[in-house]
Amino acid sequence: MSYLKFDKNLMINLEQSLTKEMLRTNKSGAYHCTTIVGCNTRKQHGLLVIPIPEMDDKAHVLLSSLDETIIQHGAPFNMGLHQYGNNIFSPNGHKYIREFTCESVPTMTFRVGGVIFTKEKVFISHENRILIKYTLVEAHSDTTMQFRPFLAFRNANDLVMENTSINTAIREVPDGIATCLYEGYPDLYMQFSKPVKWVNDGHWYKGIEYFKDRDRGIPYKEDLWVPGYFELPIKKGESIIFSASTFECDPATFESTYEAELLTRTNRTSFYNCLKNSAKQFYLKNKTGMYIMAGYPWYNVRARDELMALPGCTLAIDHKEDYELILDTFLEALKRFLDKGEKDKTIHEIDLPDIPLWTIWAIQQYRRTEGLKVCRERYGSTLRFLVDTIRAGKVPNLYNNPNGLLSTDGSQKPVTWLSASINGHPIIPRTGYVVEFNALWYNALRFVAALYADDPDHSEYVADINALADKVGESFINTFLNEHGYLYDYVNGSYTDLEVRPNMVIAIGLEYSPLSRSQRKKVLDLSTRELLTPKGLRSLSPKSYNYHPTYVGGPVEREYAVHQGPARPWLFGFYADAYFKVFGVSGLGFIERMLIGYEDEMTEGCIGSLSEMYDGNPPYTGRGAVSTAKNVGEILRTLKNVKELNKLQNDQYSK
């Protein structure tokens, strides 16, 4: 039985099936995303969505969808599904779906009378190309298939309406056609693995709606151009392959290309394999290097997100080479910024003040996997450079203070991961001493000192940064730890922010923390009571007057709520680290039980992945981006830590 399987009872119930989405990427920025019934519910959904660097750094929807029609005895049965006004769905192709599985590739099984056929989709790695394989499993009479392409040719965050600027020209290519609706876009090639008849029959399909956008209070209606349809006969037992791409292909190679791509797939047969597959979908490889996308369907590469996701999305799934390639690309960009002030074209937000601190944390995870010697040889000089650059005050908006702590100014522009703003002004103006900045700073100093502790050539350097770490640790306790046993979120002069937020969990989850075990436990206990949910840590305690647990409403309402209560799975990685530091292997049972909450999400939201955030209150519905790298990465890192601790415990029992 497939790990990810949905039967006809769920598929025909649109109230359930339209909430479940699927994502496939080519690891070069292009993707395919829709619901499991094939009905697009967001403007970012599409069958072929690609980046066009010549235009901008955004994704663009070329092919929105492809409607299939089965014809027997002159009677057509359309398998498509679109939403129109007044909650009308047409042509209701979902009623023919009998099963959806997603073990190797997304596979839908349809039944129309005596006809049974399957539909499988594969995105080709590092190519702007998707293949769809149709197999006629059963048929008692002659069968014909028709295919209607719904074209958009627009930015994934925009909508298109009927217009006269459209180019309706069609060009024949081997076993298919090519077309380009607007200037500046590449041609879209639509081809089949066997000869096909093309019928010109251009129409605008007007008023297609995306209810996910409607619920977000943003424009949600558009018109799509259908230039005509393909038609071909198909025999029982026969398979045909449809290809949509930005370049002309040889139809004779479709089958071999399809089979070769299958060999690269990780079968989604378990919780771990689902997340492993999801992690690899965030990889982005282009001419300038290798990166990790922050999430789909609307995020690009963001420095902090990439660093948070990096260890889990590479090292935790035994992809050390990918870790090194991605980090090397990142370090080149970071050093260029710190030395020359040049921002990277691909990596956004590399100028934020905590980026060097998160870089050191990401390298620290490499040391935990590969060992001290290997880490020192490969990244030792980089670590010293980052520590020295911070100490010299050369990181923009990161200031050294006589007490050893670092301060920043986030009063006018958000500088931490709590980055929500309205009209350009931060909702949470974290300024002065920020708790996770200084926890990461203390951790960085101790880590680099430990890395060179046995190197006599760096004994003075080690003594110097250890002395600084002592000062930072003492100041950290005096500044952040309050009489209630938890940590202030930020301290700005005489102002101490009293809100209970999860940033203090980062401070107690780091390998090196200025807090004692008993102090860590007090922070952990309060975080467990007020912040922990089955889907991560709340961004704000429910006891706060500002608590808004759901990310819903229009743009302003959502922006205000985004960091005022919704839970983030990535924070659970630091919570689990802190739990093990306090309770050791005896904490395994609790952490393993909490991980069940994330496994439950493999069949919800974006199947096989984790959403950007979840409501802070039951039933903890997923919101935001459907698939997010740092959430997937940190749960994978936690799964690896659990596995290692279980092995350690078993080894102890066997002695």
C-alpha cells in the first residue's frame, strides 16, 4: 500500500481534496504545483512555471493546465476541473478519479464507464520541461483522447485578462506545436510521443477563479487563452507521453527520458523519505552556483532561510557534497558583500546583520557531522574571518558594545526573522540587544575556540576569544534572564520586551549556551507550557494581548498576525536540541511523540512537505507558502539527531 494514497471518496469531495496540493520542481527554479485533483486554486499554480532571468527574478506561468477528454462512440468525457463564479466547478472531471498516489511520481487513475486510464507526471531535473504519461489500462471499444492547453504567459503573482496584445500564431513542430503569447517570453513547445492532430480553435476561457487568493483578499479572477486542442487515438495497453517545455524535443526520446528521470526519484514510502524528497526540491542550480530556495510557490533564495535549512536539507539526508557546494556559493557571496559591499543577485537579504552569525551556526552543524579536523581544514579560515569581521564592527547594523554584547537597529526596518511590516514600518521593532543574536554570538565564540583548542599555533587567539565569550556570557545573563526564569526577547536601553517568544528557545538549544542546565530547564518548561504545539513553536504566547493565532484575512490582517501567534516547525529543531541538553536520552520518547504531529502533515496541505506556518490554536491548519525549506530542514535534522541518540541508547543497553 502506498504511503501517500487518496481514494475516490476523498477525491470527489472537493471540500477535502482542494485543500491538498502537490509540488514538483526541476531543481533550477521551475516548478509544477496544483491540487491533487488538478484544479488550480492559487494564481501561482500551474503545470509549467519557470524563471525567466532575462525578464526578472520571478517565476512565470506558461502552461496553466491541460484538460484531457476521453471520447468513445462519439461521446466526450472531459477530465478537467476549473472554478468559476458562484462556486461553480466545470467540467467536473474529478468525479471520474478513482485514486491518487504519489510514491514515485504523482499518479491519477480515472474511470469513465469501461475506460480506465492513468496519468503520471514527471518534472525533468534542471530542464524547463514536464512530461505527462497517459496509459490506457482498459477499454472495450475505439478510444480517442483530446488535450486542451490553458495558456497564461504571465508573472506567477499577476493575473491575465482577455486582451488584444496576445499573439495567437501557432507553429508546427515534430508531433506538436509551439507558441508564444507575448513578447519577451520563450516559446512553449507542446509535443507528443506519437503523431497527433492539432485543431485550431482559439477561445478565451473567462472568469476562472482561485479561491485561495480570494480568501487572502487579493485579486483572484483571470481569463486564460486556449488556442485549440490536440487529438489522437489510443489503444488498450498503450502509453503516450506529452511534453511541455521551452525548447524543441525529439519525441522518440520521451520514453527513455521519462524512465531515466524515474531512477533519480526517492520513493515516498515513509515520513523520512517524504521530507528527503521535499528537501531536494528546494535545490537551485544555475550558472552562478548552487542554492536552496526558501520555499514554494512564491519565495526565492533568502540568506537566513538558506542557512537555517542547509544542514537539514543536505547533511541530514547524507548529501555532504551538496552542502559544500551550496555553502561555498554562499560564502563567496557573503565575503564579497563584507569586503566590498556588493549584494548578490541571487541570494536576497545577505546584508542583514545576523547573517554571519547564522553562517557560523550552519558550519557548526558540519563539524557535528564530519568532525573537528575536517571542519577546521575546510572552514577554519572562514570562521576566523567571520568572528574577526564581527569584532571589528564591519558587519552593517551590528554593533559591538563594551559589555561584549552585539546590538542592532531594527526600529525603522526589520532586521530579524520577525520581519513583518506595515507601510514600511516593522510591527515588532526589535532593536538594541536581540536575544538570538547574542546567543548565536556566544555560541560562535565558544565553537571557534573549541575548533582550535588543540592547535598550539592559535593558543593566543583561543584565549582571546574565550575571554570575550566569558564577558558575553556574563552580560547575556545579566541582560536577558529575568526573575520569572525566561529570557527577554530584546532589550533596548531601559526597555525590556516582556513578550514570551520562541527566540529564547534558540538560545537554550545551541550547542554552547551561557545558561546553566537549571536555567535552560526553566526556559524550556515555560516554552513547553506557552509555545509548544504539535506543529512547532508559537511565535507569541497565547497569554499576550497581541496574540493572533491564525494567518488569515486581507494583506494587512495577515501581515499583522504572521509573527503574533502562528507556529513554526523550524523552531522545533532548536526546542528538541534544548530538550536533549536538559534531559539527555531520556527525552527521546517525548520528542518522538511530538514528531508524529509533523508526520500527520504528509497527507495534508502540500502532500509530503511542510507549510510555512500553522495556526497557533487547534486544529493547527497550515498557512502561507505550501512548502518551506527551513521547516523541512529542521525536522530532518531533528530526525537525524533522534536516530543517533537511539543508536547511542541501544549501544549502552547492549554493553
